[in-house]
Amino acid sequence: MINQNRFFNRTHKRLNMDITHRCPLECLRCGRQTSFRNKGKSVPGEDLSLDDFDKITNHFKRISFCGQYSDPVHHPKFIKILEMCKRKFLTVEVHVASSFKPEKFYIEAFKAYPDAEWVFGIDGLPEESHKYRVNQDGVKLYNIMIESKKYLKSKPIWQYIIFKYNQDHVDLAMEMAKKDGLDFIILNSSRWAGPEDPLTPTIRR
């Protein structure tokens, strides 16, 4: 399992970015849903321009594409953004949960910057992850995560948020990750809708 102190170290000069407003998932406790979609509102925002991204990366050499209201792979020019990161020798993390792009897109993204570190949000065993990440094809994304090993220079990371429906499957998931040569990280969320929230786990790891 990955060293969480390294992964969550916030003392370095890393910029976390929402580079778009797009995401096809409907994760039940995501701000997209709770602040906007559940209230009949559109999610605000726009796609960051390449010119603006270029300006930003003149000041930050570590970039994390970890959208709070979006998934970075749905920026229309995400491949070009990764290519720009490569030219500028940036340290990059990509956090992805969307399975909606075709496999060839992900492969193109891996090839665009093999030095980037990819984190795949699959909460539970692949076949059950859609219970929280509504619309996600967890099996497809898991297979893409395994495929990424052919192109990336560092191990892909399987990020697993604990919910009540998957809390008893953590050990099995860790065994899968070890067998398939993946790093594995557990997250304990605090985004609960009150004390009776059916997603709230009864254990912490």
C-alpha cells in the first residue's frame, strides 16, 4: 500500500486544478450533485485555455489534476495539456474516475506524458464501484488502470474510498492490487449526509 504521508504532503508547492467543469459521473456526495445538480442547477465553470495553463505553469512546477467538480480527462484539450507538461518537465498527478472515454484516449494520454502519476478512483471492487460513482464502469476503468502500466513510468494508484457497501471488500481489493502490480491507497471520507446516511461505513481502516 502506498505511503499516505508522501501522497498527502501539502507542504510542497503543488497546485491542484479544476481545468474544466465537465464530468459525466454523478457521485452521490460530490459537490456537483449536492450544490448544483440536486437543486436543478447547471455546474458553473469553463475549460481552462492553453494560454492560461501555460502562464500558470510558469509559477508552479508541480501540478495535480484532481477535480473537485470535474474530471480532467474531459477537458477537450487534455492531451495537449499533458504534452505541455512534458515539454516543461512538470511533476504531474492525474486523478481520474471517469470511464467514459474510449480506451484509446487513455492510452494516448499515458503516452503523452509517461512521467505523470495516475490515480484511479474506484471505490470498492470494480463491479460495485458504481454504487457511489454513479455511471462509472468500474470494470472498464480497472482494466485501463492495468493497461496503463505498459506506458507509465510509475505504478498506477488505485484509490479506494471506504463506504458501507465496500467496507468488507478492502482486503480482497488489496490482494487484487498486489497481484496486478498496482499501488493501493485507502481514503476515509467525511462527506456524509447526516448520521443516517446509508453510505457511512461502520469501520475505518
